[in-house]
Amino acid sequence: MQQGDSDSQPGANLFLSLISGIQAPVIMMSQNRQEERDRLRAEQDYEVNLKAEIEIGRLHAKVDELREKDWSHLLDIQRQQLQLLLQQAELLSIRRVDQPPPER
């Protein structure tokens, strides 16, 4: 019976084979186009990532430069503060020498 069923519809088998024969190239072309889009997207992602990496490197260099400038500026301020403290200490010691000792 089963053999008779498949033999009784030879047109259906031919039709399905014909559809499969037409679908296969269309599916392959669609896959190829999708692969091309994926490849282009991957290339664009790579370029964007590369540009971002370069820009991040530039920003790091700028931050390092600013930090170095700030550090030297802070050291200059600290030197000035130390000089002022030494001057104040010197003035205080001169005043103490000139003044008589406090009475108890």
C-alpha cells in the first residue's frame, strides 16, 4: 500500500523536487548576502574599536600630562609654604629673643 501511495502521486514528488531545486540557490544567495553583511559589520566594528582605542590612548596621555603639571605646581606651592613657615618661625624666634621671659 505504501509503495502504491508514492507511485500514485508522481507529480507531487516531481513538484517537491522542483521546489527544492529552486529554493536551494535562493537560500544560498540569501546566506551569502547575510555573510557579506556580517563581514562588513565586523569590519566596521573593528574600525570603531580601533579608533576608540587610539582616542583612549590620547586621553590617557593628556591626563598623565595634566597630572604631571599639577604635581609640579603642587610641589611649587609646597616649597612656598615651607619658605613662609620658615620665615614665620624665624620671626617668632627673633621676637622671643628680644622679649624678656614671661613672669610666673
